[in-house]
Amino acid sequence: MLTKGLNIGENGHLFIENCDTVELAKEYGTPLYVMNESLIRDNCKRYKNFFADNFSSLSFPCYASKALSCLEIYRIMKEEGMGVDVVSGGELYTALNAGFPAEKIFFHGNNKTEQELRMAIKYGVGRIIVDNLTELEVLNDIASEMNANVNIGFRIKPGIDAHTHDYIRTGQIDSKFGFALENGEAKEAVKKALGYSNVSLCQVHCHIGSQIFDTEPFSDAVKVMLGFIAEINSEFDFLIKELNLGGGLGAKYTDADSPLEIEDYLAPVAKTFHETCSKLNIPEPSFHIEPGRSIVGESGTTLYTIGNVKEIKGVRTYVSVDGGMCDNIRYALYKAEYTVLNASKSQGEVLKNVTIAGKCCESGDLLKEGTDLIEPKRGDVLAVLTTGAYNYSMASNYNRILRPAIVMVKNGRSRVVVQRESYADLLNNDI
Ligand SMILES: Cc1ncc(COP(=O)(O)O)c(C=O)c1O
């Protein structure tokens, strides 16, 4: 399986956006995150165009920057006219340093610190998405002390089952994120917010989960959330003017995944949105979403160098690479599946049922099990596809391994956007 923008060249090497991955590995070293800039920009344009054609002028899609956060990605999002969602002071700091407009930033998180809340108010982020009653109270106090009025949203658990992995399912009542609808918590929060003088409730938000392939759970969530807006309108005579449906559209990791095209996912959502507003007889709120994985996931490929092939007769064959759970923890964390290729050759004897192992001191440091690989040899470049989302952003220095560089490729050209860490970087905070 090859994802968008990848092809095999005449020399048998894997190419991304007309860049030979074996040459990229030579030039920049491995492990290396390679991001297809054209695909990222194209995905943003598709979201933006759909919004322009289908929702009010105040509506816009936000990129969920937890998927991949670095200065360059915020610059790209700014150029493409996207909003962004951030979940920590660190993401906010990075976005602001990239010159991203604060008013198009939505600040999330189930336990923002006071320092983060102050920072968000100071820099004037567009919306702070409040997670719980304690946070609401603390935020109102801080805003009052800072003499500010803060535009807020509420994170709501709409009670929708998103048919995805337990660790990335978040819309049900047993989730650490947000206010539940079914036990009256969400309504209670609205009542409280309306009584506070330093917060203005603008938005209701939900995020039902990630790596979702059906449109139904999204449409169901739209109905539930608009129903809530209508209920609040009739009970409190207060109109919430924004609906944010979060992220969640899936990406293709292996042949088993069949993600929808962006427009095919959004079309039924838009239809349900318009129909439900008219059925409930409420003015259409402005509409927002927060895709992360579907913008950057398939844009990313990680390149490694194979160090050794260890055959344990009658047991299994390990192919060890120069990275692992320190640059991609998703297999160790939740057995996330990937497609793995020998980027150095497209022909040769296929070695069956191999395990790709990392270099960390953990037996669970694997990238894939039970895969076929064309003649893996020491020095070959190994490519793991669809690593643009939740890879670099989850990377660590476990075993004091250096975090890889990120290179963006576009029309046959490459450029470094995040430098490889150095040993000196590792000592930066040591005293
Ligand atoms: C609040 C919120 N919005 C958006 C996203 C992005 O989701 P995805 O990358 O699946 O589009 C997440 C993911 O965890 C999230 O928690």
C-alpha cells in the first residue's frame, strides 16, 4: 500500500513528492520525519473550500495542533487561513511565536493550570474551551482579577459511541473530558456561566474520538449538540452561537483502513446540520471542526536505517532500526498498525513475517509485527508510512535518544523545519 504523494521510482526507491527517500536519508540522516507539505496544504484547502461553500462566513476549520506542533506547521496553518486548537501552554507558546493570530486559537484541556489560563487571557486567545465546573469558577476569578472578559466554550460529552479504539474514544460519559449531557452537568454549567460576569459563553464543543471512518457518529453528534443549543435557548432564553464538532476523521495506515475523503465526511454532517437547525427552528450557529490526523497523518513518513536482521530459528526474525518507541510510541501504546516498506528496493526476495524492532531498552519497543519486507539488509532505508500525526508530538528522549529532524518536501525539494536534537540539547536543563 502507498499513501497519497508516494511512488516507487525507476531505481526502485520510495519517492515522496518527487524526492528520493534514500537520498533524503543520506542528506539528513535517520531517523527522519518527512512531511509532504503539498498534501498538508491541499488537505487544508479542501476543508476551507467546503466550509466556504456550506457554512456561514464566521465558520472555519481549526487544525488540532496536538497532532504535530512546531513553528512551521503553525505558519502553514496561518497561510492556509485555518484556526488552530492548542491543549497546553507549550502549544500556545509555539503558535504565538510562529505569528499565529491569537483570536483564531481555541484553547482546550481537561486540567489547564492557572498559569496557562492567565497566559491564554493575556494573549487574547479566541476561545477557552472549559472542561469542568472548577475550571469555570477559577477562570472567572482570574479573568475578574485581570479585568478581562473571556469568550468561552464548553466541552460536552454527547454520549455518542464512536466505534474506535478505547484510548481514543472520548464522547461517552465515562471520559475524563468535559461535561456530560445525560446527567444534567452540562446544563448546570451553562446556568453557572450565565451568572458569571467575566466569561461569555459562545460555543459548545464535542470531540467523540479519533480515527473514525463512518459519518453516522458525527451526524448523531450534530443532532445531539444542536438539540442542546435548542434546549438552552428555550429554557434560558440564551442562544449559543457556535458549534464545534472537534476532530476525528480517520487516516489510512494500512489496507484495512478506508477513510472517507474530506468532502464525503463533511457533506452528511453539513446536511444534518442545516436540516436539524431548521427542524429545531434555531438560527444556524457558526460551525467549527478540529481535524488533526486527517490533515497531517498521511503526509508523514518516517525513515530509518536498518542496523541488523536477527533470525531466531523457529521463533521470529527481528529487523532492528535506529529509532523506535522514542519517535513513534503508538504501537507500544495501543498496538497501532502501520505499513512498513523497504524504501531502498522494490524487488527481491520477500522475507515473511518479520518484526520491526526499535533500539530502546524495552522488549515492547516494536514498530510492527508480522510484516513482509523485501530483502532487508543492514544499511537499507526502512519507511513507516502515515506517521505525520501523533508521532513527533509524542516523541521522547527515552534512553537519551535524540529526537529526529523534520524535513518538509514539496515539488521535489526538501527543507529542514525542525532540526535533529544534539547531545548538547540533552544537557540543556541539567544542572
Ligand atoms: C478536542 C480535540 N479536538 C481535536 C482532536 C483531533 O482529533 P483527530 O486528530 O482525530 O482529528 C482531538 C484529538 O484528541 C481532540 O481531543
